[in-house]
Amino acid sequence: MELELTPLQLPLRVNWKLSRSATTEKLNFIVTIREDGFEARSEVAPNIRYGETPDIIREEFKLFCEQRSYMGFRRALDIAPWRHSLRFALESAWIKLQATRQGVPLHEFLGLPKPGLIPTSMSVPIMETGAVAAYVSDIRRFPALKIKVGADSAWDMVSAVANAAPGTPLRIDGNEAWNDLDSYLRFQDQIDDLPVEFIEQPFPAARKDLYQALHTRTPHIVMADESIEDVDNIEELATMFRAVNIKLMKTGSLTKARDFLRKSREHGLKTMVGCMVETSLGISYAMELASLMDWADLDGFLLLKEDPYRLVTEEAGILKLT
């Protein structure tokens, strides 16, 4: 078996600004596995929020290759706590390789229906409110808009988007922006009359007390994102949230994400599959989970100046595997 890690520099179309960071480019990696004339690829999209840097990814990939050489691929994959995005890329490329060897499509190998057309939201990063109308005018075709907000400017951002796209369903993403319940509740009062589908991760993941306090005091669906790293904590999540956002780069496993989505629905939680800033290679794996998601937020490849793989097409906010 031959393993390869290739860096991929990705300039963005926008200044990707969240409540905690901003960037105009992204360095991802492509993992390629070759064996017996077969080849499969997947993508690593590191996220500094989870302690992932390009140097760490390179170091861990080298260590993985050393361990795989004497203990085999699957044992090496499971024996150490690899960074989530690297583990996802290694596992998903290996799974794809096995499916290819067997001559079956990936969804069938995973025991899932064939993915069809998937409507996705499109993100509005934090920006000066005077720039919102022009930005939104280019993305009005999407069935929902996902608004990145900071605690201090949340209402300004949300109202600007709502004014620029009247009647469009809104998804509000705090990325852990608020640190106290009272200030968040004041914001919640401001958005009462808007078509808000859900509010994602308003507080830091560590503030479980705030989520438990909010759980019975909000009419909105509050969705977990950064609170999900351990995919075995569904029971606890259900005491704080009404929905979950699964990202393959964060879950670290295509199969664990599939199983987590199933279990989440069993616990009465709504489900969304999201993404990092990544190419359509990474997005294509997320789309295999279409039958398990209530919502999709798979716009990561649309934030790039150029997608090098073109494995997913978008028309009127609807995604399709090519």
C-alpha cells in the first residue's frame, strides 16, 4: 500500500470571518491511497479550533505511515487519537478504496440509499453591515442563508441579511460567541419576528450550564456544533440541544458520523451535516449521508475561488454529485 499526503493551497472568494477568526485562504491536504492498481483520495481540512495545524497534520501523517508499516492500516488508524480531520481523510479514502475494489458505489458500501439532490444553505461571514446587501444579492438563489455572528454585532448582521433577503429562511451561527445568558436572551428577543430556522452553538462548548439553562427558555431550535467531538455523548447533548451539526472533519470518521446521525434521530434530535472550508472532494463524502440529514450546510467548496475537483455541482442552491 502506498500513502501520499499532498498540500493544497486554497484562495477564498471572501474574507472568511467568524466570531473567533478570519482568513482569505486555507491550506488543506489530499490523502491518496494506492494498492493493487486501485486508488482512492480524500481531504484533510485542518481547523485550529481543534488544535489542528498544517505542521501537526504532516507530523501525524508521517507517524501513521510508520505505524501502518508494521501493524496494518486499520489497527494503526484506531490505536492512536489522530487529529480528527486527518483520521477522517485516512479512513474515508480507505473505505472508498474497498468499495472500488468490490465494484460497488460508496453509498451501497456504507449501507445507505443513493444520494440525490441536496438543498444547502450558503454562508454570510461577519462583515461590515454596509457590505451585506451586495454580498447577499449574489447568493439569493440559495434556499436558506447561514449568518455568522459575533455577540456584539449579531443583531446588526442578522437584520442586514433579513432586509437584503426578505422572507428567506435564516440560520444563525454564533460559533461560541456569547458568554452569558442574559445578553443572548436580549438578542433572542430581537429576532422573534424573523424566519429563523435554528441557532447554532451560541455559547462555548464548555458552558454546559448555559445550554441547560437555555433549553427550556427558547422557542428556537438550538443546534450543537463545537459541542460535538465525542460522538458517544448523545444522551447529554439531548439535554442541551434540539439538533446536531455533524462535520466529518470534526467527527473523524465517516462510519461514526453515519452511526451518530442515526442515534441522534432516535433521541429526537434534528440533524444537519456541515463542512469546513474544503473542496468538493471532502463535500462529496458528506453528501453520501444525505438520507440521514434534515438540513445540509455544505457550501465549503463554494467559498473557494476555484474548486479543483468539481465532484459536486450547484444550481439554485441545490447540490448534486457529478
